[in-house]
Amino acid sequence: MKVDANLRSNRIDYNIDMLSRILFLFNSSFHNVKDSLFIETSILLNKNICYKYSTLNLLNHSFNMDTVVEEFNIITEGNASILFPKDNKVFYNNVQQFNRDVSIAAIRTWSEILSEEKERKANRKLQQDSQIKSESKPQPYKFTILEALAASGLRSIRYAKEIPNVKFIVANDLDEDAVNSINRNIEYNNLSKDFVRANQGDACSVLYQHRKNPDRFDVVDLDPYGTAAPFIDGTVQAVEEGGLLCITCTDLANLTGSNYPEKCYANYGAIPVRGDFCHEMALRILLHTLSTSAARYQRRIVPLLCCSIDFYIRVFVRVFTAAAEVKKNPCKTSMLHVCNGCHSYYMQPLAKLTEKGTFLPVSGSVVDRNCIHCKNTFQMGGPMWSHSIHDKEFVHRMLKHVKELNEETYKTHSRMLGMLTVISEEIDVPLYYNPAGLCGTIHCINPPLKIFCSALLNKGYRVSMSHASAGSVKTDAPMNVIWDIIRSWIKLHPVTMKNIKENSPARKLLEVEPEFIADFTIHENAEPPSRKIKLVRYQQNPEKNWGPKARANGKRKIQEVDDNQNEEQSISEI
């Protein structure tokens, strides 16, 4: 189904919205009213143009209070309230409210940047053409959103009610029960069905139907159950120039190398390697897939914000058409070598850019056949994105936006503030180390994180935490410097050599004297600001048994319940 792009954006006053919900729940009291009940308001815009907003026709709605109580739970999140089926016919996970809060903040920040870009472009055009004179201030750009896998429609409804300057939203799902739920919740939230458009269709088909202008969407949101891989090719084509992709993947068991690397390769075209850095590696594998998919259509990606959250990853990426920039992709893509013994790792770009502006494949390997530290062999993973995963200007603007609001707007405000602050502090280097894991290799006690970071800073290297893992360290120090710092620490806190096996990685590492003695004096920048002000930087368990929820399977569950009841009845009759 092609979506009509000619639509005016409806906005409903909060008080009218709340009154409409009350009338919706108690519409059984209005059966004797002859005429349909509408609540109307009008807003005077430029040149006395008047738009009317009306609520749903309450008397024509098929639900009454008894139906709502018996069949649905009312779930409120942000400015939206939805009727969620008690029989789990439609997927919903309340733990992912953080995902939706972050997405709203990211889209709002992106839309401000996009409007500014279009305003600058319009001003340049005016300056070039002296005959054109205009004193009117450019209006904010109104954009379109596609939620390709909408389920209950909660995300789309929140977008409609909490993000300004939205032209229209398409909430798509293949499942008929989900589409019915979306339509029901659109009406329950007093939104126009032209503003939030429920659509039943295969997500890939919808994306491919909107590959060309003017049918493309400014924002495409993918939040699948599992991998987003089947939808990526269509997504990079269906997004408008400079548009935003918001993509979630929950198949971390594959992306982090925990299980089935061949499945990760089938989905993403990359082999994961186990390591403490696995969650950032998952982000970089997904970005590599997006980059290569977009490059087929002479498009490039610009990561704005890439987050490892709980049991999933979420990336926010802009897409531009730029054939010349696409040629630089090999320089932004690397293979990963990880030692099987001491877990040292090294990144190797696929190509390098010469001074003449030409591209050359990298000659040879950055590692020998055996690790120089422990003499063990290497595993090789990748390819993966090795360029920036965050746009610092975007992160700072989004952080400013979040700081200006509170928990009334974003229930997960404190966690958003903490994560964005940690991300804003991250240095731009691939992956990260876990000092506890490195010390575990040598069987020594762990140095406090503040002391370990001080040693790196005192040596002249950059250091930061990573939002992806508590206790992690990102640094531009080479691996030999890191091992020398740990050897210096061991001189102050010796290990018992008789407990270390011959030919083990630990013994090989300890047999080497450090090239320098680390300075463990506390450095003034060893503790990041996010830690000093005690922000909520990492997730705490929000509830019992939290994590990925089961797929929506209401029909099957109902059938199973009926079968069990019939079986119990038969037994009792016997």
C-alpha cells in the first residue's frame, strides 16, 4: 500500500485528549444521544487559516466499559495510553520503555538539526538569487515516520503525541491482530487515522514500495523480535536523503559470539569473536552491515548514536547519497585479531588512503602467526565498522535536550542522562578492555579502576569508560603498554608463581620484565564527571524476570488453554 503524502498534521490539546478518553471508557452512557458526539477546537494560524480537530465518533465505537475491563489492560507510557490484550495477542515489553524514550529524544534532536540544515540551504539559495526577497521566517520541516514492525502501535502513538513537526506516521505490521490493536489504540488516544496510519503488510514489501522519491520516509524505525537483517536492504533505500534510521537488534547471542558464529555471518556478513568487548563489537558488526547495504545504492551512513542496552543494541544512523564517500568504506572497515591465550586484540583496516587520494589494500597482517606476548595463536573476526560510532555534536545536543526535561516527559530520565553523559565522555577508539579480565589472565588482584586509568593517563594516553560495560576502559594505548602497566602492578602486588602452570599465558607474560614502571599516582582526570556526580550510568534490574519477552502468540495460547480445560473436564467426568 502506497501512503498518501498529502496530509495535514493534527495536534490535540491535552485536556481535550483526556476528556475524550473518559468519554471513550463510558460511552455506554450516551446510547440515547441522537447525534454523534464530537469535540472540536480550532487554532488560528498564519493569515487566519483555521484547522479543526475532532475526536472519534464515540457512539459508533464498538467497545464499552465492560469490554475494556474484561479483555484489556490499560498501559500508560509517556503521553500515550494503550489497550493491551490480556491474551498476549500483540507483543509488548514494558522494559523497553527506555528504548522508546531514547528514540523520541533522538528523533527530536535529529529533526532540529534537519530543519536547521534546510534553513541554511534556503538562505544560501536566497543569497545566490538577489531577485528573490523574503522576510518570512522558514517554517520547521515536517517529516514522515515509518514504524515497520509496530505491534501494539505504542511507539507510533508516542511519536505522534510527543514529537513535534510530524507530518504523518505509518504504523505497519503483518499480523492482523496487531493492526486491529493499532487502530483501536489510535482511536483510544484520540488521534486521526490520517495522522497515524495503520497498515497491514509485509515490512520488506512496504519498504521496497517506498524506495523512490517522493515516497521515501524521513524516519524509518525497525524494532524486530530478533535480528533486523532481513529488513536492512529495504530500509537503506526507503529512507529520505539525510533521513534517520532507528534500528534495534535483540539477537545478541549471535552478534556477541556467544553462539553460532555462522548464523551471525549469514545475517550480517561478519564473524564475531568472543571477548570482553563483545557488546561494542555487536554494534560495529551491525554498522558494517548497514554500511555495505547502503553502499550498493551509492549511499553512506553517518552514525549519530549507537547504544548497547540491556539485552539488545539500538543504533541511530543518518543516510546520504554520496558516491565519492562510499569509496572510503574500506578504510572504515577492519578485521579483528584476538589472541586465544592472553586475549590481546588488534584491528586491521581493509584499505588505506594514500596522499594522492587513491585507495590501496593493506599489505600483510598486523600480527604474527603467534602472539608476541604469550605465543598463542589468533582468532580472526570481522569485518566490522572501525570508524566513529557516535557523533559527539549530536550526543551533546541530545544530552542538552534531556537535561531541559524531567521524569514527567521521560520516565527513564535519570538513566538517559547517565548513559548519554557516559557516551559523551567516550574517546573515539574501537572496542574496550576490561582490567578485571586482563588481571584474571595473570591471576593477580585487580587494580582499582581509578588507579589503572591514572597509570595510562600518567603515561600520556587517553582514557574513558564505555557505556557498553561497567568496569570497562577505552584507551589509545597499545597492548604492550597495557601489559607493562599490569606487570608494574604485579611488582607491588606479587602473584604466587607456583600456582601458575608451565607454558600458560600467565607464565609467558610474567617472564617478561616491563619496559617501564608505571606511575600509579592518582591523575586528576582518572575519574570521569559522570561518576563524580553519581549518575545512573548502567542498568539496574528493573523487575523480576526482565529481558526479552515471549513472542505474541495469543491464538495459540487460547487454543492451549481451551484444550487443557476440555481435558480436565473429561477427566472429571470420568
